[in-house]
Amino acid sequence: GNSVTQMEGPVTLSEEAFLTINCTYTATGYPSLFWYVQYPGEGLQLLLKATKADDKGSNKGFEATYRKETTSFHLEKGSVQVSDSAVYFCALNRMDSNYQLIWGAGTKLIIKP
Amino acid sequence: DAGVIQSPRHEVTEMGQEVTLRCKPISGHDYLFWYRQTMMRGLELLIYFNNNVPIDDSGMPEDRFSAKMPNASFSTLKIQPSEPRDSAVYFCASSRPGQGANGYTFGSGTRLTVV
């Protein structure tokens, strides 16, 4: 079946450090892949997405590349800020239902000044 | 656009009481989703609607939970009777026609505490 596995958190970094949050998936077919971010006390917001292999999604300095060969969609940012502290969720859409998402468990990111 | 609007933001209730959570989707969005978020289980899809019709309610935990969408601009999630294990953050999300999961917008959630 379809599933998403994220690295466990919390991930604690200093400001301006390089960020990688790992995400791997299992799926039948070629789903779209997403990263959502949840800031404290708020709902989830779409951060970036990729709809086919080798696509790179990017937004707000974050990037992730759809790697079919390694079934991965790792989130990266070259220089994090305190304001990036949040929970990050990796997700894919179910192939039998384009409107339903399969979610990872979320990774909490803490950036220290 | 005001986004997906949920009310109340916080709800504290006693075990056994009825709880009603409300959601107003973005105008023109024809899919509406109810999610529950807990530390133990993460994000769980409870039910979703298309054009006001429930499509999949297999995530609804038990008969104490019910959801309705009487029109395109309003949905409710009701828990009767409530139990402490229902304590969670409940999110509503809506999606644009033809966009699938690419068009998801979440509300800010309702934090429910059952004591």
C-alpha cells in the first residue's frame, strides 16, 4: 500500500545552518508529492509540491526533488532562520483518489538563534 | 478570500456532552475534508465531501461521530457523547474543482479538550 516515512524529530539547528528533512515513500504508480508546514497554533499550509519524477518544487528558499529511483522527496534549505521553526509534513496523493493525501508523521524543526 | 474558517478555535467540554465543530470552506471549493490531529496518531482523515455529498467516511472512528454538509458553504462535525480520548485538534480543509490534492487549503483548526 501507499505510505510516507519521515525522519523523526525534533531536528534542532542553529540559525543559518543547512537543513535536510528526509522523506521516502512507497506507492503504486506515480503520485504527486507535497511538503506542508504547520506553524505553532496554525493549520497546515502547502509549502511546495512536485507532480512527476525529477521535478523540483521550491518555495521560500525550500526545495525538494522528486526522485523516483530512490522513492524520496527530501526537503532542503540552505540557510534556516528562527522563523522556519515549525512542523513539516511530507505527503503523497492516493492514486485511486486524487483528493486524498497519505501523510507522514511530521518532523518538528527547532531553529536556535 | 478569507480562507477556510473554523469555529470555535478552542472548545473545552465535559465528558458525555455533545460537541459541534463548524467549518466554512472557501467559496467555489467543491471538496471538503475533516481531519483529526493527535500526537499519537498524527493526521487522520475522518470524512470528506464532494458537492455536499459524503464520499468516504471510513475514517470516522465510531458512531459517536457524525458530519453533515447542508450546503456548499457550511459543514459540521458532531461528537455525541464526547469522551476524553476525543481530545485533539480538528482541521477542516477544502479543495478547488479539478485540482485534487494540489488545491488543498486548511483552516486553523479547533482544539478540543474533553475533561
